[in-house]
Amino acid sequence: MTYEEAQSLIEATLPEKRYIHTLGVVETADRLARLYGVDIEQARLAAMLHDYAKYFDADMMRQVVIEENLDPSLLEFDDELLHAPVGAILLDRAYDLDPAVVSAIKNHTTGEPGMSRLDQILFVADAIEPNRSYPGVDTLRDLADRSLEAAVVATLRQTIDYLLKKSVRIFPLTIETYNHFVKTP
Ligand code: DGI
Ligand code: FE
Ligand code: FE
């Protein structure tokens, strides 16, 4: 799948606001890929496709989890978690994508212990793209220019903080990713 094909698909699939977010993630992932010596074409394609399934029907996505033998614990947590792994598998099924791109899409919401630098770039770019606005986002943007791994940890810390404040359950993979990337003294 070329970047242009992905762009047409995403422009036709997502509402305008989410498409604008996506363009911000592409721009940010492109910049981080250049900065950290990661494949720019893979980063742009993964960013363009990352929220493909964001507004898909939750029951349909739960069905995909079952049929494709994805982690069954996804069914016990917030439906928000489904769009990353389900989007990745549906896109791969339809377009036979580069496995590195599939992995970045799959891991963009929770991260994954030991995730690749391409995965890390999409994970961070999603959190800091120019249209994002939440307390601390500028600190995260500065950090992303200095250390990709430190930005991954800080992004996870901000996500976990946000989930704690909302009193919602935290998906174990989010915590496991945090534990993997955090530097212990
Ligand atoms: O799809 P985006 O909004 O661009 O960003 P995303 O893919 O990072 O999704 C963010 C959503 O996922 C947000 O509503 C919080 C939720 N989320 C992320 N990690 C966890 C989580 N929800 C729960 N319950 N547990 C998690 O660990
Ligand atoms: Fe997402
Ligand atoms: Fe996103």
C-alpha cells in the first residue's frame, strides 16, 4: 500500500477532526523518524493508518478479537483499546502491509515492552502532534526532541496519570510497557 493509497482510504474513513489529528501525527512521526534515523516512509504510512478503526463498531471489533485470536483480555477493558490491534489486523488482511508498520499501528495506544523504535515514534507522535492540547504537552514535545525513550516513559506516565484521575481500569500492557522503559536508579 502506498502512502497516497493510505491517505485516500483514511480521508474517506475518518471524520474531519480525526483526519486532521492524523495529518498532525504524520508530520510529527516524519520529523521524529528523521531525528532518530528511522525509516521515514514506514513512519509516515503507520501514522496515516494508525486510527483507521477508531470509530468502528465495538461489537464488530470484539468479534475480530475472537476470530483473529487477539489477546482475549482486550474484551474485559475499555473499548478504546480495541481500535489499535483490530485496525492493524484488518489493514494487514486487506492490504498485506509491512510487518513493521502493522506492529506500530497495533502498539500505538498501550505500547509494548521492547517495542521497536518505529513503534516508539508513532506512540509518541500520537501524543504530541500539534493539535493535541493538554497540561504538560509542551514538556513532552521538548523531551521528544532530546530522547525518544524518555518521551515514551513520559507519555506513558501522562496516560497512566490521566487514567488514575478518571478512576478507570488500566490495561496491564500499559503498565508493563512503563516498567520496561522506565530507568530504575
Ligand atoms: O486514538 P487516539 O485518541 O489518538 O489516542 P490513543 O490511541 O492513545 O487512545 C487514547 C484512548 O485510550 C484514551 O481514551 C485513553 C485510552 N487508554 C489508553 N491506555 C489505556 C486506556 N484506557 C484504559 N482503560 N486503560 C489503558 O491502559
Ligand atoms: Fe488511537
Ligand atoms: Fe491517534
